[in-house]
Amino acid sequence: MHIDTRCSQAGNRRDPLTGAVSTPIHHATTYAHPALGASTGFDYTRTLNPTRLVLEETIASLHGGARGFAFASGMAAIDALARLFQPGDHVLLSDDLYGGTYRLFEQLLRPLGIDATYVNTSDVRMVAEHLQANTRAVFVETPSNPTLKITDIRTVADLAHRHGAWLIVDNTFMTPYFQRPLELGADIVVESATKYLGGHNDVLAGTLVVRSEDLAEKLYFIQNSVGSVLGPQDAWLLLRGLKTLHVRMDRHEFNARKLADWLNQHPLVSRVYYPGQADHPGREVHALQAGGFGGMISFEVPDAAWVAPLLANLQVITFAESLGGVESLMTYPARQTHADIPESIRQRLGVTDTLLRLSVGLENVDDLITDLNQALQVAVQGVMSHEA
Ligand SMILES: *Cc1c(COP(=O)(O)O)cnc(C)c1O
């Protein structure tokens, strides 16, 4: 069945007792045993919950994986997969990485003896050069956050496997609708479901999907042992979001393409990052491994002094963290998502004081353009009159 159909049908035909089209929310924490030594399959909600299970099977199906797991947040999902590593292990990561992932590896895992190196994984030679004897995994984001660099998933999977390491892909920006890393050779795909999968800026969640039964068993053991599972109410919200994922992603992309083109010719914008643009260095690789360019754009203004007035004058777009919801959001990575990354590294990565990130929502794109245009005009006039 096509992915659109699997999205729309998420949670349907799953409750034989009532025929409910929307999966029931099972709040029960415990389940009666039919007899000594017998089970309905459900015993205790941390171990298995019927609502969470429907979600986990849905996300596994969307990615074409062996099994899916739902966690209380994207970071809880990344923390769970990090428990696959042991002291003495090494992980090679994209240098242009979500700040929270960097913080987890540097401040919580490094003190436990898990080593990490950050390289530009869009250059496969850098990956090959930095694989070590103790490298257990390569962890990439593609497109990366926030400068939207593209990593060749097939080639990096191949390199990792020849080295006996797993490839883990943070697929938050793409979702399974646009990109299915497991089909390209990755072993684990992780998503902050808080973003596009939920899609309405109203649920915190994370998902993992794995390719092999072996990894599924390991991660199920970790999930049940640690217990950072997604609650049933939130699992239902996420299932509801997934039902419209395909429609939302198409519209996010339609709006983003138009906005990126508009920004690109704007005299007050000095640089635009969008993988769909003709001059984006990763465009071809991305087009081969994904079905769309997504809804995230980053751009630079010529002067850091413009940033505060621009953000203050937005009327439709909201100045806020996060991404992937129906409402357009503007983020200032240097001070928000990437504040935990040292200044010198940020400069090298292009996460400068003049960089803004836009999560393009589902509004009418002409209203977004009008809003950005007036905020840019106010920003430049404010700065100029101040200088005069
Ligand atoms: C938001 C985000 C995360 C963390 O997810 P939470 O749900 O906020 O814990 C991880 N990776 C990427 C790319 C993200 O955007």
C-alpha cells in the first residue's frame, strides 16, 4: 500500500471489540491475567501499552522497519539508542547537529567513557578518515540542522557496515513521507516526533525504528528497562497527527520552495540555505535519496543588528523554538537550538549571529512573504535610523 494510505489509515481497523476508527486511548496501567501463567499479551503499560503499540507499529510500517519504539521525547529516544554503547566505544557524528544531541554526547556520554568525534559527514572522505577501530556507529542528520547540509545515506551506510558499525539517521526534518533511511541501508532511524510527525506543536515525543530483529530486541530491552516511554494520550495525539502527515508535508514543501525562491532574490537577504535550490551543493544527492526537499529554510541577513528588530516585528510568523508544525516558526539558532555548541565551532559550521531558521508552516505562503517582507523593511529602517 502507498504511504499516503498507510498514514490516513493509522490506527484504523485495530479494535475488533468496537470497530473504533480512531484507536482507543488505553489509560490502564495494568491488565488482568486470565489465569496463572496466562496473559492477554498486555501486563503492564511500561512494557506494552495497546495505544502505544498501534503507534509503534504504524511508524515501523511507514519506515519499512522491523520494529518501532515511541518515547517521551526525541531526546529520550536518542538517550535510549545511546545505551547501545559501552565505555571505550566511539561514535562518529555529523558536526552540524541538533544542539541537544551534541549536549547529550558531550556532557552525559563522554564522562561515561563514550567517545565522540564530529565531522562534516556530507564529505564522505571525512567519514572514512575518522572511523576508528572502536567506532560502533555513525550518527548523521540529513538535511542537517540548521545549515541543511546533505549526507549520502547509502555511501555512509556502506562505509559504516564495512567497518562493523551501525548507521543511525536523525530523520526529523524529512519524516518517512520524504525519506526512509532504513531502505537506503541505515540501521536505526530516530525522529523527534514533536516536530513534523505530530505536526501541530502540541505533543512532545520521539520515535526509533530499526531494520533488524536483533536491534529491535536490544532496544525493546532498553525501552522497558529505562521506562522513558510515550504516554497513551500523547501516543494517540501522534497517531492523529500521522493521519495527515502526507498532506502536511506536501504543503510545507510547496510553501518552502516559494519562500526560498523569494528570499533568494530579496535585496535584504544575504544568503539562503534550502536543499531544493539549484545551487545547493547537496541537491543531487538529496534528490536521489528523498522524495522532497521539506519545509525548513535557513537564511542570513547582512547585519546581526537586524535580527532583534526583525524577530520583534513578525506578525504572522512566531519567534519560537521548534519546527514542523502547522504554524510558521522562526528560530535564532546561535542563541536557541545551538547555544550549547561552542562559539568557535558554531562559526565554522556557519551558525553565525546573522543566521535565522524558518520552519515554514501551512499558512497561505503569500501572507508569510508579506510578513517577512515588512519585518525585514522595519529591521533595516530601524537600524539605519539608529545609525543616522
Ligand atoms: C527537536 C529535535 C530533537 C530533539 O527532540 P525533542 O522531541 O525536542 O526531545 C532531535 N533532533 C532534531 C533534529 C530535532 O529537531
